[in-house]
Amino acid sequence: MEGYKNASKHIAVLAFPFGTHAVPLLNITRQLSDACPDTMFSFLSTQQSNNSTFPKNLDKIKPFNVWDGLPEGYSFRGNPHEPVDYFLKAVPGSFIKAIDAVVSETGKPIDCLITDAFYAFGADIADELNIPWVAVWTAGPRALFLHHQTDVIRQHVGINNPEDKPLDFPEFSGIRVTDLPYGIASGDIDAPMPALLHKMGVSLSRATAIVANSYEELDNTVVNMLKLRFSMFLNVGPFNLVSISSSTVDDSHGCLDWVSKHEAASVVYISFGSLITPPPHELQALCEALEECEFPFLWSLRGNPEKQLPQRFLERTSSKGKIVPWAPQQQILEHPSVGVFVSHGGWNSVLESINGGVPMICRPFFGDQQLNTRTVEV
């Protein structure tokens, strides 16, 4: 960590430790580290997130753990929203305390604050320290625009209005009310996550710059609308395309070797992300389709396939299918043998699929996934 200790500038990076937020933020931090040889980066996230995200030997980037907000003796009870709610109740105090600890340990004040855009409190911390605040939006530009326009949308369509109709916004005529992320115009708008996103939409105008995980050509009209609303809106994505050495790719389950044994554009790749498992009846239907089709398939599936999938499915499809708990998705989608991607429609998955030139079949579940699916459809 000599580069970290000897740097003259110090940037603190505050990550959102759930879903796929931390990895894109770390990727852009690595790019910045390469471009700024005289700058040290302190990357703040929860211990669990840092342990699963951080590679070893990053010379000028050092992880620091932030309290996850969980009560002592906490035991996960199956509700994926519960740890998020506990974490949100602990911020911004947990981050302020961690920043103080970082400055004390390094002896270097913070010169710039980079945060996940979710953290509207980044504006207050930056003002207190009299430093720039850069907010990083890891999802798509359409979702960001809608969160920024939440109050206007609620005025137009109401809250929990049963009528499903297209949005009356430029470039959004193909988007329906039911496509909106939970908490914009439906659900409990005062719940921790919707409240966080609403505050974000209101506060982002205070950011020195907003960095987006996208590129101009993908949604040019919406990007231009965002540029009119923010002082500095920068498309520098996709973050996930940072060059990674082949020696650092985790392919412990042999996915790439397996895919390489099949013909070009013949493999069906299936993944619903790191948080989602489809309900049993959908798993049943998907398994039936995979058995009937002639194509080989690679399935990244959370949990226990023996218990989740139909009896003897693994045995019946062993000659053409491979099921793993995790797969190096970016490298798989870049492989010429992959012909289609069955996905939940997460934004990182959309970008990786575009980069690999692989068509998508989307089954969205929550968040911005329905909106992303409409974008893919268009």
C-alpha cells in the first residue's frame, strides 16, 4: 500500500453495500486510481460487502468498514429488505463516524467525496468539509430521470392509482405507470427505500457532478434532459467494462471451459442476479422449456438446485446443461458460444448483454428492472 500512504490527495468513496451497487463503484474507483497517480482512495462500505467485493493488492485503494446497523445477535429471517432497512437507519451517522476514523488513521483530510447517488446526505457532508461531492448513479438514465421527477409524476398520476396508463412525458410514452419503480407512484412511499430515493431525486442538484453508468448513444434524448437539469452530468459507463486480467477472473466452476465446447450462438445463459430466485411455478415452467429445447444451457442459480428444481431434472439434462451457484457473467456474455441471455433485467446485466451483443429475454421482478425491460424491448 505504498501508493496509498504516499499520495498527496485523498478521496473518500461511500458505497451502497447491497445488490450490485458496490462493484460498479469500485470499478470506477479503480479507473480513477489509474488516472490519478498521486491520489489515495478510501473505500467505505460494510464489512460483508468489502469482503465479497474487494480484490487483494489494490495499491492506492484501501477498504474501510462501516457499521451495517444490525443489532447485536441479529439473525437473518428471510426478509431481504430487513438488513437494508437497518442499514439505512444507521446512516449518515455510521459514515460520518467512519470518515472521522479514516482521517485519523491516515492523517490526511478528505479532498473530495464520491458516493453512491442514493446518499443524498453526501451533500451535507461535503458542505461541512467544504469539498466537492460527486454522486455516482449505477443504474440507467431513465430511472434517474423518473426519480428526479417523482413529485411531478405523483401530481400527474396520483399515488396507488389503480388506473394503468402511459406516462405523458417526452420519450416515455412506451412506459406505463406499472413500469415505474416501487415507491414513485405506488406502494408505501414513506418506507425507508422509497424515502431515500425521493430525497436523492430532490438533492442531486446540489452535487458538483453526477456520474452515470451509461453512454450517450443508449438513451440520448433522456441524457440530454438530464444535462439540462444538472450542472454537470457525465456519462462514463459502462463501469463494468474496466479491463480485468484473465488471471483475476473467478471461474472456479469451469463455466468458460464448458461454454467453449459448444457451437457459436448456441448456449442459453440464465441468471436472475444475486438477490432473486423465481417462484417455484416459474422455475417449473423454465425447466420444462429447457428440457424441450435442443440448446445447451448454463444457469447461474442461487440456492440448492436439488431442492428447488423438479425431481431428476439435473439428471435428465446433465448432457446439455450446467447449473452453478455463480458465473463470471461479463466473460460469458462476451463468449461467441452464447446465443441468448434469460435475465431479470438488472442494469448491469443489460449493459453486459449489449457489450457482448447477446439478445435478452427479460423477466423483471423489482426496482428498475421493469423499466429496464421496457428499454430493452424498445
